[in-house]
Amino acid sequence: MQVGVFSFVFQPLIQFEKALDWIADAGATMVEIGSGGYVAENGSPYCVPRDLLDSPAKLKKFRKAVESRKLTISALSCHGNPLHPNREIAALHDCDLRDSILLARELGVPTVVTFSGCPGDSDNARYPNWVTCPWPSDFSKMIEWQWREKVIPYWRELNMFAAQNGGIQIALEPHPGFVVYNVETASRLRDATGELIGVNFDPSHLFWQQIDPLAAVRALGSAIFHVHAKDTIIDPQNSALNGVLDTKSYNLEAQRSWIFRTVGYGHDIKFWRDLVSSLRLIGYDGVLSMEHEDSLMSLREGLLKGVAALREVILTDPKGKPWFETAQARK
């Protein structure tokens, strides 16, 4: 396994090559790079796929910036909503996603990370409509329509597009607000669309839904293509009064039911050891890509502390054999 860093959080603060310096100096060996969708709203994007695809010189410079620091790109991340009922937004995010897949093929990057998206309640809708309960029956009818008419057709076609362009894996990040937000919805979409549709596993979005990430790893198995390392802590007083569905600003930390924390400041280090072990049990030996969204500490401090914690828990040697089998082999 390797430690990586999702670089999009650096965009508003420092230039691309300076961000790569920080990441390499912190001890990470991989970098996940934002390539469109909502990521483009967070400062000037480090990666605009179409620009790189259209310019061999820019592509060469981009590749050299990463490789010269002995970093490897774990994934391009195009977190967007290609199912958005606003056709302009949907078209933009769809274009970013397809260009990210094409760029991943050019770079030899195996995975593109994104969201599953969320449609509206009809073809005339203006905003996404995320259904969280079956009644009144309008909600059940709406979610059936969304999956039948929008969700499955789109992702089935994207599975084919990825297959035709290098077999790039599309790792959907389960996240409330989108149609894939837990194990059940991730598995449903994968079963309906194809094997190149899988999961970017982020325990932080599971914790605040009261989902056990370790159980989720075992259930998802080989559908896990990429892993984010980010944590969540639930405020016992606020959640006791208001539950865990919380629409207050992330800046109101003391009033929220939960907030994101960096690795080592939410759940203890044993959880992260258990997570690494569970991932190895299902055959995942890829990256743990640290995503810093902890508003209680600076970006620099969060990077250093998070990477240090991950370096402590990852397993780097190949999997061993049970002692008894090893002893028998020596006879």
C-alpha cells in the first residue's frame, strides 16, 4: 500500500508545483489530482484535461512535474454531477468526466474518481432531488423514475465509454446528496451497469450515516477501486438533539452534529490499522489518498499529521503466509 494526497484542497492557496513539493516533502508517494466537476470551483484547477489532451508540450510538462518529485498519480478526480437537471451543468460535468477518462488513458492512470450524481424529480426540474424516505408515495415513484430513466442509462453508457478507452476504472464516491451513498446503492449501480463502475471508498461519509466502514469494506470487496483517508467525528450533544442530518455551514463547527477531521483526530489509530487490514483481506493494496477537510487545523499541519499517521499504519511488504504453512514448507 502507498500513502497519497488529494491535491485539490491546495488549489486556492499555492501553485501546482509548490503543492507537489509539499506533498512529496510530507512523505507521500502518490498524488490524486482534481480534473473537473466541482473541483474546478475550488481555485484555479491544477489539471484541465482538454488543455493537456490538445497540447503534447503541456502534457509533457505536467507529467514531468509529477515524476520529477518521485510521485505517481493514483487517480484523476472529477467530482461532479453529470445527472444534474440543469442541462448546462450536466453537460459540463459529463464533458469533464469523459476528458478525464481520456487523459487517464494517456497518462497511464488506472482510475477516475467522481460522484454518481443526482437527477431532479422530472425532466423539467431545476435542482437535484435526493430522496431519503419512501413515503409519501411521491418519493418512491420519484426514485424509481430517477434510476430507470436517468441513473442506470447514463452509467451503463459511461461503463462502455471507459471500456472503449483503455478500461479506465470509474470510482464513484458514496456521498449523501447523490444516488450512490452507501453499500446497497453502490452495489445496485455496479450490478446494473458494469464492472468498470466501482467505488472510491471514503470512510468519512459513512461514519456520519452511522455505517461501519469495516463492514462496508468486506461487503464491497473487489468493487473498491480507490480509497480516501478522511475522518469524521460526531458531536454527542448536538447529534443527541438534532440527529446527524445537518445542513448548517461547515464553518459552524461548534453547532454542527458532525465535522470532518484529519486522520488521527477523529477515530483512533486502531481504526485505521483495522481499515488497512480489512482492505488487505479483500485484496486491495493500492493507495490511501489523504483528503484534508479538517477546519480545525491548517492545511500544512493537517497534511503533515495525516500523512505521518497513514505512514504508520499502511502495510508495505507483500502479504505473508500463516506460520504453520511456512513451517510445513521448510520440512
